[in-house]
Amino acid sequence: MAPTDRTKIARQFIEAIPFSKALNMSLEEIGEGRAVISMPYNEALVGDPRSGVIHGGAVSALMDTCGGAAVMSHPDGPIATATIDLRIDYMRAAAPGQTIRTEAGCYHVTRSVAFVRATAWDEDTDRPVAAATGAFTFQRANGGGKP
Amino acid sequence: MKTPEPVQVIKTRRDALLGKLTSAVPYIGFLGIEFDRRGDELTAVLPYKPALVGNPALQALHGGATASFLEVTSVVELTWATLWADLEAGRVDPEGDVLPRIPKTIDFTVDYLRSGLPRDAYARARINRSGRRYASVHVEAWQDNRSRLFAQATGHFLMPAPTDSE
């Protein structure tokens, strides 16, 4: 498959996900095992009514979606993937009112697993709000393993 | 000797406090999560809705919806444990207008065991350790069979200061 076709298919796939749409996620960049997705601030996603900070679960959903998008855009990768595990470290509260943006990349792929790292920022791009590492299912598009 | 309070009065008071906690958090309402209470034990219920889907071909729940459900269940369990102790000790008025103090998530690790089906999901959290400052919680989620978990998670949380520090 040509890289541009793969990127197009992955983009269509990500943009059709109902839960990601419900959270207003938008795919900003995708290709070669890397993706960037943003999620605007929304009062419906608040987890702490005292501070107005977005619930960690919504940030998890953003990082999970972005990790999956990175896997789907990998040149050897599958057009569908599933999360095996995902760990998120919440480094600080995202500022209320600000968009959260996540970048995810596959840092290693085997014949059946993609290992992904992701980072999330609000408008202060010097201080990440969260970092994640995950494993995703990875079935090679050509159906075979490494020669 | 004081006569025990009627059971309905106690239940109403406990349910009012739980309702106050869960309705204060917008994201719980956004996902549609409800809580069943039996004594102090909570079971979180995530009624299925199409907006929770992550894979339209399989109608499978989104991993992020599952992670959110597990994290909400953990945070509510931790907050409820503190509120319950305060309620039983008469330190909190369930009719009062007080926003609950929510623990902050430090880290959260989700283990996806099988894909979430387009059905209602249930979860229960267990507090394995709750100190003055830090807590460790394990949470399990299932759908049709209690013994066939579809996801589980462990999280660490920073507990709010016990007294008013505002």
C-alpha cells in the first residue's frame, strides 16, 4: 500500500470512531507510525468540580486513540489495532479552558506487538501534562512475519 | 437507650450523599455511569450507548471509554470511603452544600483482557492501601460474567488534605 493511501485510510478510520467524536478529538497529523491528536476543553469532561480540571479518563481516551492512530499509520502495520495495556503518568493538571494535544509514536514493533509512547500538553508546551506507554496488537498487513 | 434509626432514614441519607458526590462530577454524567450501593459497597454501572464505541465494525467499546470507566470507579470509591466514614461519624451533613474533595490520579495502568462488547459494563474497585497522602486502588470490570473480566486496572492517587486548607 502506498504511504499516502495508508495515511488516508488511517485518517478515515480515526475520524469515524464514535467515542473520539463524542470527545471532539481532531486528528492533526498522521503518518509513518506517528500521530498528533487534539481535544478541546469541554465542561462536560470535568472530573474535579472544585478546580474545573478535565477528568484523567478523558486524557486516557485521548492518549489511547492517539496511540492506536500511530500504530495504524505504521508502514508495516495493520488497519485495525487493539490496546493490550496502557499506563499513564499524570504529571500535572491540565489548565482549565485549554486544548490538550497528544503526540504518540511507535518506538518498536515486533511481528505481533507495537510498543508506543505518548506525551500530552496543554498550551504550555514546555511542561507536559501526561505521559503514557502502551502495547497495542500489531498484525502485519502482508499477513506474514519477518523473513 | 436510644432507639435505632428507621432503616429507610439511614438509606435515604446514604443515597443522598452518594448522589451528591456523583452528580457533582460532570464526566460521570457525560459517560452515563451510575452507582449501585449495598451498605458501603459500590458497583459502578456503565450502560451501553453507541457513543462509547471505539471500533464501529465490531461495535466494541473504546479503550478510552473503558479506561475512563475504571478511573471514575476508582476515584468514586476513594472519595466515597472518606465520605462514608465522615457520614457515619456525623461529621458531614448530606443536605449541606459541600463539593466533595476528589483525589488526584498519579498514575493509572489499564490491562485490556478482551474487547468490550456492546452491552452494559460493571466495575468494582478495591482500596489496597490508603495512607494519609497516597492510595493504591485496584479495579475490575466485567460484562455478562463476573468471573470473565474484560479489563482491570491499578492506580495510585494523591489524597486531598483531610482538613480545609483553602
